[in-house]
Amino acid sequence: MTITISHLLVVSIVLLASGLYCVITRKNAVALLMGIELILNAANLNLVAFSRFVTGDIDGQVFALFGILLAAAETVVALAIVLQVFRAFDTVDVDRTDKLRG
């Protein structure tokens, strides 16, 4: 059995759906970040799949690599913000951190 573009798109849809579910239902900031990462991985999988099966070039793989680098930078900044919020509020629940302390 060979892997076709439809197989990869189904996996990408599952990743996107699980990421959206995680972003919509979770109140923990770390879980929200994990959902965003799943969504970004679904987009990267689409880039690589279309690059491989439609054009045959490596352009999609290069864009996916940039997407992975951006996701890593976003994760570092977001985790630093979550750490500061935890120090200020003693929780990472996004519903309980709606006010900023002065």
C-alpha cells in the first residue's frame, strides 16, 4: 500500500481538529499552547504533502522548516509569558487571570 496525498490530508485534518478542540475546550495556558502547536503541525504537514505530490519540489519542505522554527520561537516566548503569569497569579488558568496587577 502506498501513501497518497489523501492519506496525508486525512492525518492533517485529524491534527487540525484535535488542535482546535484543545484550544476551544481547555482553560490551562499550557494546554492552549499544545493545541496551537497541533494546528501549526497540521499546516506544516499540508505544506510538505502538497510539495511532494503536486509540484515535486522541496519548496513546501523549506516553508515547513520555517514554520517549525517560528513555532519554536513562539513556544519559547509563550512559555516565558506563562511562567510570569504563574508567578503573579499562582495559576495558569486563563479564566482566573483576567486582571493585571499593578
